[in-house]
Amino acid sequence: MILEKQKGIKNLIFDTTGIGYFVAGKNVPEIADLNLALTKNRAGPGVAVTTLAEVDMPKAEAVYEVSVNGLG
């Protein structure tokens, strides 16, 4: 996965709907930084993070949900 190498992202997973979840490091990445990582790693045209929101998950500290469009 392209975003797994992005600083500040741990345990990135996607559910069956294409929504991704990760645990942030010390600093939560900005959407612009995530999209830059996608562009640099050639994710493909039209692939972009559309939302980034902190969500509550059982047995986790702070988990962030990521919506990405253009993955097909």
C-alpha cells in the first residue's frame, strides 16, 4: 500500500467499502500531505484522499478514518 510508508501512519487497513483506518504517530498528517504521498508514489490519476476524521474504535487510542476516491 502506498500510504504505509508515509510518516505518521501506523497500521493502515481498508475495510470492504474502501474506507481506510490508521493510527497516527506523533503528528497527524494533513490531507495535502497524504495526497502528495499518493502523487509521488504514482497511485494513479484521480486517486486522492477526500476526508480525514478522527473516529472512536474499540481498544485503540486515536484512529483516523481516510476516504480515498479514484481507486476503482
